[in-house]
Amino acid sequence: MLLGGLAAGPLPGAESPIRLSDGHTQLPGPHLMYDGPRFLAAVINRQGPGGSTLLFRFQREAVRKGEKLDVRRDYTYPDGKLAARERAVYEGNDLMLYELQESQIGARGSARIRRIPGNPAKGIIEFQYSKAPGAAPKSNTETLAENTLIGDMVGPFLVSHWTELCRGEKVKCRYIVVPRRETVGFTFVEDSEATGQKQDVVIIKMEATSLFVAVLVDPVFFTIEKAPPHHILQYAGRTVPKIQTGGKWKDLDAVTVFDWKSAH
């Protein structure tokens, strides 16, 4: 499972032109579910007895042209070196392409969604993944299921099911995992509520639906504003970059904290 920066809930449809960090200007248009925030930053920390240690920084930037939304999500070391990069391409509210570049290990892959014209909810997912530089990519295809997500889509998905989650209902999805060349079933459920110094929050647990996968991947816990717009303030669990331990690269569970003050 790969998670990362998570888009917020719905934003207003009428927007002023936005000046991006690369100098380009985006014009306003109809609201798209995954359009905002067009810039979002976070830090990825490891929690320990002595406090938190900064491991990586995260940045999401979205560029929109008409109904097409191109999202780049970078994970960098504190010195700025790229650790991993994700790219998501949407047509309207439909995911069309997800690309993963794992710079730490030289792996890369993609999931391309081929939708049926006139019925975009139906289609297939074409997976490709190469686990090392120069290695021949392996491929797989899978029927597109309802509620198929990537990390960039989790925030809006939770907002769209907020009422059910707050009633204690379980909400299921299929999560795209490019290195496995398949989707994996996950279930969201409210874990608890808490009253903080600044705001009330809801803790949502995301756990593998399959008991076999649950043995391999610990649950992920999202801390979310109880009041609208239900920003995800942080999450604890599996993230995109890896960590090197004993000369080997391993999956990383860490705490990702989002900076909503700088989001726009």
C-alpha cells in the first residue's frame, strides 16, 4: 500500500487565476473533485522515544487545463534529493493514469485506466512495473472496480462518505498498488474521536479487508478535522518512500503531518 499527500475536501467552484511556483498561471473553471489544494506540503517523521525525526518532505502540485488535471507529488530528503515521485492524471473526476517512480531503488511503474466510452465507471486497469533499472517490466490487467483509489484520492473519498463513517459504518475501496500490479481491498471505519487544544478531530482507521494482507500491512490512522472541510491533519502508517536498514530497503511506516496554512 502506498499513501502520501491527500487532497482536501471539495473546494468552491469559482476561483481566481492561480500563480504556480513555476511561473505559470491557471485559469478558473468548473470544480473538479481532486482539483484542490493545488499546492500542499507535508513533513514525514519517524516517531521515537526522544521525539520525532524528520525523514522526508512532501509536496503536491496540480496543474489544470480544462477538464484535465495533472498532479505531481514529490517526496524528498531533507536536503532536497528526490526519494520518490507520483503522478496522477484525471479527466474530470475520473482517474486515467497513475505513475510511480521509486528513485531510491530505481524502480518505476504505472496503472493506466482504460474506460468504456459512454460508461466511464467501467473499464480495465493496465499495470506495468519494473523493479530495477534496465529490468524488463512485468504487466497485469484487472477489471476496474467501484471506488478504486490512489493516495491522492483518499481525502475527497473520505469526505464524500463522511456521514456513513460518523454513523460507524464501514466504507470499502480498492487501492491501486503498482509494485504488486494489482488493487488491494481496504476498509475505512471510525476508530475514535478526540478533543484537541485547537479543534475536535475524528480518527479514521484504514485496514486491509483481507486477513492475509492485514498480516503484512498495519492499519493506517487518519486524524481529520471533525468540522468541515474535514482536512486530514496527519496520518500514521505506510508511506511512499522507503527506509534503508542494514543495507536493505524496507517499507516505511511513519507520521505524515500536513501544512494546511501554506496550502492553496
